[in-house]
Amino acid sequence: MRKQNTYKNIAANIVSMLVVMLLTFISRRVFLTHLNITYFGLNSLCVDVLSMLSLAELGIGQAMVYALYKPIAEDNHPVIRTYMKLYRLLYRYVALLVLVIGLGVMLFLPKLVKQEVSMPLVYTVFSLYLLNAVISYLLSYKRSVLYANQKAYRMVLSDTAFKIAAGIGQIVVLIWLKDLVAYVCVTIASTILGNLYVNLMVDRSYPRLRHISKAAGIDKASKKEIIRNVKAMSIHNMANFFVKNADNIVLSYFLTLGIVGMFSNYMFIIVSAGSVIMKIFDSATASIGNMIVENNTRKTREIFHTVFFANFVITVVMISMLCVLMQPFITLWVGRQYLFPDTVVYLMVGYLYLQLMRSGIYCFKTASGIFDQDKIYPVIQSVVNPLLSVAFVYWTGVAGVLIAKIITSFTLMNWSQAYFTYKYTLKSGMGGYFRRMLAYTAATAAVCLLGIWLCQTWFAEYTLLNILYRALSVFALAVLTVVLLFHRTPEYRQIIQHINELWHNLRRKSV
């Protein structure tokens, strides 16, 4: 059942991501056609500034999901209700805090937009996105039950349906009204309806969890552990914001909203591609958490090495294809006038590689409840990254923020997350990690360099047919490299075995 739920979660997340990505690409194209790049930059800026307010969540969601693993495994409904009651209360405080901080942030908006857009519109759009954030915190606390119970696929499918409806509604609004405010209002409607539907789903599936208001108070030991994990995750979330969401703020302040809009187009592709991979591993986190509770270290190590290899295989395919497809895709999607130099693209892909290659590790770290032990590294990153971004963007422009991200990821986050996972979860040294990481990085670099040379030599023109040729050629190159270099490893054989099992199960169900 654990493996089946993992497969269902992975499949649902991949389908959801691909559908939403396709719809978003269309929506952005329509946005740029019927409004302009400055309005698009304003929309991106408001979204990123509001992302900063997610820091107020303080890691409550992840800490609560981890806390629910054990009572769900034991089918202890009174304890689950107690945790849900606390979760709801904490999220109400978060919603209030987000509202207060958001109103304060509005005072600084004129510093960021530099009169490129009328201030009444800026305040209106920001206020609507602020309202959307507050509503989401008030309505989303029941989702943790589905996450911890390995049933996230049900929630993902419903969310996808509402996102499709919202995307279609936004496209209609852009074509018919050409109004940014109406565009944002569609997002708010989708947030409200989507969360209400998920809450109804949880109530119907888990009727014994409905009356959480009558649940007993939480004991001191559990409360202390949750507070400790929340504090640690708040630090991780702050680092995550400063690294991922400060870029548009820096670019807006030192450059222009137009550059922010161009940068957002590229980063949407990067983030979307990365999200597909991260969703795959996020889908397995609950299953891994339930496995770790069994305290079988040998089994955990075997699964970890297989997951890390699968992480590499998916990453090398994704990274090599982005290297050769990003520029022609942007050209055909929004136009050659919105292109950055190739150097910027390779820096984006380099940062994405470092981020993706810790996806599997982060999955095990989170499932193990390792939140407090490595909190000093995000603190350092949250200070160093924005300082480097400001310094480098002054001298190198857009490339500067990417160089800063690569430096902090390489020197701080990748190895530190691996270290604590190996120490506390795998209970072993890091020699195997460094050997594997070196081999995987060398193979990825070789595939990328050869793929770039091949595509620039044979498929240099940016046409739809050449995009297809580039994709097929680099995909085949990446798969061939993995097979030739790693077919003798036990991780490779495990992956093939899992693929065969999944294939036989699908064939048996289809008969």
C-alpha cells in the first residue's frame, strides 16, 4: 500500500504540474499580448513580495505533517484531532500576522516600482494578493491530514481542476477586459473554492476528525517538540525566501520592471522544471517517513542510495534538455526581444542542478524530522546571498543574482544537508556521497557540453522542428550516458526492477 500510494502521488503531481505549466505558458503569452511587460513585472513583483510573508508560516505545516506520521500509523484519532486543533489555531495567528506585515510592506512599494506604474493600481493589486494569502492560511490547515496519510494525490487532482478553471478564467479576462485587477480576482476565487472543496473532502473521508474544537489540549512534551521544529523550519523558510524570492526585488530596485518581467519568464521555466522533480520526491516523503519510523537503518540506506541515483537520472535529463531548449523556446513563446544572453541561461541551469541534486536528500532529511540540527547554515545563507546579489548585480547585471545563488548553494546548502542526513538518518560517513556526487556531476557536465555542441552544430536555427530534434537528441544522449556509465551499479538494477514491477502491475490492471 505504501508503494502504491507513492506511485499515485508521483503520477498525480507530474500530471498536475504538466497541465498547469502548459496552461500557465498560454496565460503568460496572452498576458504579454494584451497587457505589457511592465504590468507583467508588477504582477511578478507583488507575487514575490507576498512570498516573503510566507515566512510568517514559520514551518508550521512541515512540522505538523512530521508530527502526524506516528499517530496516523497508530490510528490514534484523539491525538490527530489534538494536533489539528493546534494547527488551526496557529494558522489563524499566521493569517493575522501576514495581514499586519502586508499592510506595513505597502508603505515601501513606491521604492520598488519607481513610478513605472500608477500607484493606485500597485496598491490595489498588492492588496488583492495579500487578501489571497490571508484566505489561504485560514482555509488550508486540513490539508496536512492528506499529506501525512499519503493521500496527497486526491488533493492534487482537485487543486489541478481548480487551477485549470482559474487559468481559463484569467485568459478570458485578459482577452475580454484587459484588466490586471480582474486577473488577480480570478486567482482569489480559485483559492477560496479550491480550499473549501479540499476541506469538504477531508471531512467526508475522515469523519472522526470533524469536531476538532472539542479535542483535548496537547501535552507539554509534544508541544515542546513541535515548537522546536517550528523554530528550526522558520529559519529554513527565511533562507528559502532570500535565495528564491529576493531576485525580483533586487532586479527591480537596481534595474527595471521590464527586466523583472523577462527574468520571471526564464525563472518560470526553471522553477516549473524543478518543481516537477521536487514534486516526485515530495510525493515519497510520507512513505519514507513511515519507513524510517521502523528503525531499519540498513533498509533505509539501500532505499536512500536508490533514490539518490534516481534523483541524478531525472536531473541529468532535465538539465541537459534545458541547456539546449531554453533559448529557442523563449523565442517561439514570447519573442526574441525577450531573450537573455546564453551565459545567463547556463547560470540558471547550473543553479537548478545544485538545487535538484539535493531533492532526494531533502526528502529523507524532512522525513527524519531533521529541522533543528542544520539551522545555522540557512542563517548564513540568508545573510550572504542577498549581499552577494546586490554586489554582483551592480557589476554584472542579471547574471549577478545567479552567481550569488550558485555560490551559496555550492558552499553551504548541498553538502550540509547531505552531512546531517548521513549522520542522523543513515548513520554513516559521507565518503559514498562525495564519490557519487562527483561521478554524477561529471556525467551531467559531459552530457550538457556535448549536447550544446551537437545542437549548435546541427540544429542552430530556432524553429519548432529543431526544438523537437534538440529534445530527442539530448534525451537520447543523456539516457545512453546513464546506461553506459552506471549499468553495473546496484542502484541502476534497483531502478530497472521498480520500473519492471510498475509495468507488470499496469499490464495486469489493463487486462
